[in-house]
Amino acid sequence: MVQAAARHGPGLTWGGLRGGISLALALSIPSGTGRDLLVPLTCAVVVISVLVQGLSIGKVVKASMCQSAPGVPTAHEAAPWTNAGGS
């Protein structure tokens, strides 16, 4: 089971959205101490990172699935009643 979790790790890490904390921290800065610059910059970084992650998550997941560890079943082998294998 640990091998399966390690195989899904890259996709889960890449897909993690961390923008909420960054934006909350930028909004918590008192007015007049650079907040007027930091909030728009933070929003821009969050939007760009979400777009980049969203557009590339499929490739990351596909690449991590191609590198399956020996003895770890594929999704279709683990749950043959699903249509994971495309059959």
C-alpha cells in the first residue's frame, strides 16, 4: 500500500492548491505597509500557479502512472468492476 501511495505522490503534490493561505496572509497585512502592492502580486502568483498546475496535472499524473512499482496493481487490476482500463 505504501508503494501505491508513493506512486500517486507526484500528482497529489502537483495538484495541491496553496493559494488560500498566501492570499489570507497578504490580506492580513495592515494598510499602508506594502499591502497595496502585495495583495495584487499575491493574486497574480496564485492565478498563474493554478493555471500552470491545472493545465499540466494530466501530464504529471500520466507520467507518474507509467512508472508503476513492481507488484503494485494498476487501477483496473485493483478495481476490475470500474471502467479504469477503458474496456
